Amino acid sequence: MPTLPPGLILRPADPMRRGPGRSVLTRRAFAAGDTIAEFSDSGAPTVAIPDSARLSQTCSHCLKPSAHLLNTLHFPHGTGVPRGAVPKLHACTGCRMSWYCGVACQRADWKLVHGKGECKAFKESCEHAAKTGTPPEVPTPVRALLQVLLRPEMRAAVFEMEGHEDEERVAPGTRPFEMALQVRVAVEWAGLELNNKNLSMGMDATCKLQVNSFSRRDDDFGQGGMYVNAALAMVNHSCIPNAYVAFTGRKAILHAYRDIKEGEEVTISYTEHDRQRSLRQHHLKTHYYFKCKCLRCTEDLDVYQVCQMYPNLELNASDPFSLVRDVDKLRNPTVKYFLNSDKSIQRHLKKITPTCIGDFQTLGDAAMRKEVHQRLKLCLQLLKADLFAVEPLNTVFGYVTVYFAKPNTLAYAFAIACFQALYCDPYISPAPFTATRVKGMFMIVKLLTMGPLSAKGKGELATKLSQFSSKVDQPTMCQMLLIAVIHFCPLAKSDEWQLCYQAQDLLDDLKSLKGRDKENALVDAFVKNPNGQEEQRFFNTVVREPIQEAAGFASEILFTEFGD
């Protein structure tokens, strides 16, 4: 049985108790935002690997991204080394498939798994690919399984997990023929004989990996791959979780999403819990093989109803960096109705969601405008009901922002991003420190740094936006928002989150601007005493009030630009 970190205790399964089997409880109380526990190699055995597609751009041991990867994602013309990145990666001289940021990581990985057969397997894969003319890339699940087979301590930990081996597997990547092929490759590369015993062992392990692994994916910052830790895998699911997991390097951090009492069960969400019940249930059934019976599922609650239930809503008013201070609006949203009162709109959302949340292909300006318009039309019922935070409308708002994020229409993009930050994100994630809220603030910052908030055209809307933009102190608003982002990052994920590093770099650049002594003095005063009356008045003036005013243009923008 894996050892849990301090602060947590395992409650064994009890056939007389309803609900899931074993569960993880707290040994003490935790406040919202607290770190409950950290999971790493020093505790239960861990597999932490980057995606195969980015092996050459990520250190295979510490998982730090290369400067080239981050510059490609965020600084197309940059040649420096962004904070949190490594200057250069070096390929393993044996297999040329694993890459490392330095000798220390290479030696650590060699001792952990690479020198136990992984290097040899990767080398043989590359040689086979060269002979056959096929790509040498090894699928990420195969690499994870290979590590399990090569590490006795990891094999023992995985075999204690629940694998639901007898369940029908239909999700892509988990179907029997796919898994059988993955197992055969991994068993052979591990140097084991291809007999029924080893293939059965491999299938058992891959079933358990598929159910108990976590995705490290964060596309915004080039993070990806798999994370497997037997202790973390024992934390059960809820669509109204009281905790969440963040990944940094080879470490997983379990944070309290709300206040948690001593002896209370810790739960996290295995799926995107802001999605419709039917989509959540489908994902849980096809990937984890159970039907969720939490209150959100049994009552079919939408994001607004779940927001009303959040016990720490007052954090929005008490945290000096929060953009949303009116807790009453969170408790009493001004929506026309809740989703569980209208089955017809639920059926409509189930039908349109795949289309609305699908990624855009590379489109020209006219084609993208047409696509955004079409998706907004599909979401018209949500717009009319003021259900702005409900998916897929929230995702479509994001596409609208991206469409307008260009020199002549930055004011439009800014207004939509501000609208999301006030009328979508807080209902989806009521805690002000969540990654959703922090990313929303950072999106506003990125738009502010793209140039003047311009508004094309000669119409009334363009005139009003131009007049508004002329009053906005963009550099100071940027500084204040970046300070808020840096304040929330350790709670949202960690102070090693790539977003935190980027915020620190941008803040340093702004501080170096000349002729801003007065503004910098006011900003510094806020940092020293963010709860002060004058300091809060300053934050209201340069941040909250302009964002509120900008958000007020959103409906007019949608009607003017996309209305029929």
C-alpha cells in the first residue's frame, strides 16, 4: 500500500458504507488555497514523463521546457532564455531520444529508469525506424508502461491500483486492439519474453495506468505528458471537488479548493466539471468506468447553482487582488433560468457543444469571422438567457477575443476578455485564486501589451470605445494585474508555474519604463499595503472600474459585429 504524504490518511473500503471504496481523509483542517500535500519521487514511486511529441523540447527528468519551445509559443522573435526554461537540451548519446538539461538530470534519470533498459529500448526503436522509414516517435502510454515494467517498485505500486480490466473499453487509445499493441511493444522493449504470462501482466498494468494516470497538459505553456503516483491515484472524484491538483516538474501539488475540515474526505475532479452532465458522465464512464452520483450530477446543477453553494464566496470580497468584489451577485446571478429547469435547452447544448468547442483550423480573417458568427448563433439561447458562463458559450467568447486580437480591433478583444473575467470565470471558478481566474487576468494583460486599445470604424460603437480607451492607463493597469497574477499563482498552481514566470518578466519590463516615477510609487504603495483604503481606491481606479466599463461594451460589440 503506498504511503500517503503527511496531512492525509487512508480510510479502507467498508462494504457497509455507501459510495466509493477506499478514500483519502485529512488529518487536520485546511483553508481554501492551502497546500494539502505534495506528491513526488521521495514518496510513492512516480512516473512523470513529457509527451512524445515534445521529447526533444523538454528535459526527460526535471520536465523543464527548452527556451526554444517557450519562445516558439510566446515570443516568436525572442532569442533569450525565458524564466523557468532551460537554455539548451542535449540528447542522450545512446538513444538520441531522451533529452536532458544537464548532467545532473541525465544521471538521475539513468539511475531511475533510463539505464535499466529504457535507453536500449529507445535505441532499438530508432534503429528500426531508420530501417523501415517510419517515424521514431514512441507513443506516450507505451513509454509510461515501459517504465513500469523496468522499475520493480513502480510495478508493485501499479499492481495495487484498480484497473477495471473487465470493463468494455471504447475511448480512443483504450480499445482492446490498441492496448494489445501497446503492451506487445512495451513487453518486448523491456526485454521480456512474449509469452502469455508477460503479455497478461502488461495488459493488467496498462489498464491500471489508463485509469489512474493524470494528464500534465497545459497547452498555453507547452506542458504535457503523463503523471502516475499510486498515492495520488487514491483520491476519489467529485464534480463538486474540495481540492485540485497542479503539476510542476516531477511534483504534483494537492490544493484545497475550499475550507476542508479535519477528517473530511478529499476529492478532486477527474473531468472538466463545468461541462454538461451528459458529457461529464460519458467521460467518466468511458475512461474511469463509474457513474458519478455527486449532488451536481444527481440534481443536474449548472455552474451558477454550484457557484451559489461555494462556501468561501467571501474570499472574492476579502482578497485585495480580486477583480470581483460583489459577493451578492455570485450568490444571486441575474440569469433568466437555470439549465435543469429546461430540458429542451439541455438537448440543444448537447447537440451544439462538439461544434462550438472544436478547435479552429487555420483560417483567414473572413473565414474566421464567419465561423465565430456561426458558433455565436448556435449559442443564441444561452445569450438570451444571460447564461454567459455556461459551455459552450464561454468557450465561444474566447474565440471572439482571439478574432479581435489584432491592431485595429484590440479594444473589442479587451472588452470581451473583461466581460469573461467578470461574468464567466467567477461563476465557473468561484474561488478567486483558481487557474481559470488567473488566466483570465493574464489574458487582459496580454491584450494590453499588444499595443493601443484601438477600435476600427467610424460608427458610434467605435467612437465610444476610442473615448474609453483614451482614459485607460495601460501600463499601470498592466502592472497592477501582473502583481495580482503573481499573488495568486502559488495558490492556483505553484510559484514555478510558467505563467508566474512570464508575469514576473513582464512586470520587470514595465518597471524599467522611464518617466513613470509617480505611477511606480503608487504601485509600490499598493504592494506594501494592498488592504489600505487609499491603495484599494487606487486599484479600483486603474483596474476594477476600467474593466467593468469595458465589459459593458460586450453585448453591443456582439450585436454590432455579429448580429443578423
